[in-house]
Amino acid sequence: MTEGEAQAALAGIALELVSIADRLQRIHDELPPSPNREAMWEHEIPRDVATEIYGAIECILADHLEVVIRDVEGASCVTARELLDRFHRQR
């Protein structure tokens, strides 16, 4: 596989990841909130399944998937010139 082929594959993966992020966001947005969500987050009462799903999706999107998408998109279009410029700026 050439670098160009790898970058094209990464661009396709980035699109798939964005689609997954959109699907997760829709689930998050359409899931009815538990009336006791705040108390659950404050550990006053046990979490219910809906609150666990809601929190997991928030964490996945904010802490993980956004970073992965950014990194995959960056790798899919980075050039040797950009890498050389970055190297010189960091020295």
C-alpha cells in the first residue's frame, strides 16, 4: 500500500467515524432524560440504564471519538512539507 492509498483509506474511515458520531448524537438527543438524572450524577441514587447510556455517549463523543476523527482526518491529508515545517517550528 502506498502512502497515497493509505491516506485515501483514512479519509474514508474518517467519514465513517463522522457518521458513527452523528448516529451516537442522535441516540443521545432522542433518549428521554431520567427525571432523577441529577441525583444519579451526584451519586445520591443508583443510575438507571438511560442515564448510563446518556453519560457513556457524552464521554465517547467528547473524550474519544472527536479526538480520533481529528487525528484520522489529519493523517489522511498531511503532506511531507507540513511535517517538515512542524519539525522546524518545534526546534
